Amino acid sequence: MTGGAILYIDDDPGLGRLVQKALAPLGYQVRHVETGAEGMRLLEAGGFLVVALDHDLGAETGLDLMPRIMALPDAPPLIYVTGSDDVRVAVAALKAGAVDYVWKDVHGRYRELLGQSIEAALAQRRLLREKEAAERAVREARDRAELLVQEINHRVANSLAMVASLASLQAHATPDAGAREALREIQGRIAAIAGVHRRLYNAADLRFVDLGAYLGNLGTELAEALAGDASPRIVRVAVDLDLRLPRDATIPLGVVVTELVTNAFKYAYPPRRDGEIRVSLRRLATDGAPRLRLVVEDDGIGWTGTGPRRGSGLGTTIVTAMAAQLGGAVTYDPGHAGTRAVLEFDPPE
């Protein structure tokens, strides 16, 4: 037995008393009223578990009253009671928001069915509220987790920025030119990873990184870290609108860009000569799965990917490994006047 207060709206006082008598053994206290106006007054005051509404109320029908009942804040479940054998009445009531309907039979068995419908309506309401409470708890837990992840990304980005600053200070304090160059390259690699965490800290969706903002900022940081009197380079970045990648794919992409831009700074142009380095990321028009193309190019002395390499080869090893993580490989355009490195890959979901 559930028990509690039930409102029964029916213009027949005799039927009201019979319903009260029938539901009393179930523990329900039935408040009977004969008009919709009186029913609305009581419902607005609150305190009812369920409202049972008769179809024929004399001056109006239950269907006329239902919109006002359903508009109440936290309206109780409504069971429609009708003596009409027109199934359209029951269908209209269910469409208007009734949880169930009971047909008034001449033998009065509907009163027993009404008790069963009330039990079912209350069980449904309990399940709905439990579901809402569970969903609310999940949302709150998710929000807490997202705040925690944002804070972690913020702290990681700050820590990596500090390491990059220390590398920069060490580079300025190191007399050896080779060591200074190596420290600047390390600074660029750190910036590539730190930028991902910085973007995730500010992102509305922690699963993805906005590539336009990320690569644009990375290009600026690389230019600031690598440029000097001997290498007055300009880095230009162009990314298609609304391109995003998961964090785990953005990090290798950023490292590839960092290494290719760093190589262009070091080797593309003669010392003290101005030069432009262009980074672009575009969607490719394909019949199948979406595909992206990364291009890093310059107008310098040119390298096609073959022949003797300059430097230790570490950068090339890193590029190869990071491109493989993206499911692609870097190729070089032999027809380009300078160096044009291309990486095509399928973006992960």
C-alpha cells in the first residue's frame, strides 16, 4: 500500500463517495470535488499524489480542464476517467498528458482498476524521479571531473611553460652555439605539447582541440623562440574553419609542425636573410572518410627529402614517429621551388 491524498474530480457526488470507499482500504484519502474550478484551487495548493479526472463535468469536459492541470508546476500524475465508449476520448487524454485512463463500467469495477492505475502511476513517478536524480548525480560528477581535468591541463601547461622558459634562459647563458640551438629546439617541442594543454584548459569540450587556435598560437611561439638576427623568419598559419582533433592526435600533429618549422628556420634560408614559412591544414575532398592535409613549406634553398641531411637527424626521426602515430608519412614535393613537406592522414573520431 502506498497511501496518501488523491484528488478525484467528478460532478457526481455519489460516485465520489464510492471512489472514496473503494480506495480507503489501499490507504488513500480521496478528496472529491464536483467542479474543475474547485479542483484547480486544491491542486494549486498542492499536496496530492495523483489526480483522477472524470470526462463529463457538466459545464465542461475533463479534456477542457487538462491543459490547466498540466501547466501547474510539478503537476501530479493524472488518470483520466471516462464513461464514453469513444476511444478517441481516451486517446486525446493520453496525448494531453494523462498517464492512464479508466473506463467507467456499469458494474463499478472501474473503481478497483482506478486503484491499480494509481499504484502504477505512483510507481512510474518514483522511477522517473529516481532516474532524474541519477542523471543529476551523473551530471554533477561529470562537471566535477571536467573541472578537475581543466585544472590538471592548466597546471601541466604552466609547468611546461616554466620548463620552456628555463630552456630559453639556459640557451641565452650557454656560449656554445650548438648547445644554444639544441635548447631552442627543445623549447619549441615543449611549446608544442604545452599548447595542447593550454587549449584544453580553455575548451568547452575537453575531448577536442581547436586546431586553428592551437596551430596559430604554436606558430607565434615558434617564431618568437627561434627567430633572431641570423634568422628573421615569418611564420604564417592557415587552417580550415572548425577543424578539431582529439588531444592524443593533436600532440603528434603539433610536434610534426614544430620539427618542420624548426628545420625551415635552420636550413631553408641563408643567414640574415628574410624568409617566410607557411603552415596550412586543410580538409581534402574525398568520396570516402574525411582526410586532412598538413603542408609546411618555404621558398628557400629547397630539399626534396632525398640526399644528405643537415644536422643530427633527430628531427627527422621524431617527424617520422609522430606522423606514424597519425597513420601517415611525411612526403616532399619535388616540384616546389623551396621545401614543401606534406602529411596526409585520416582524423580519428
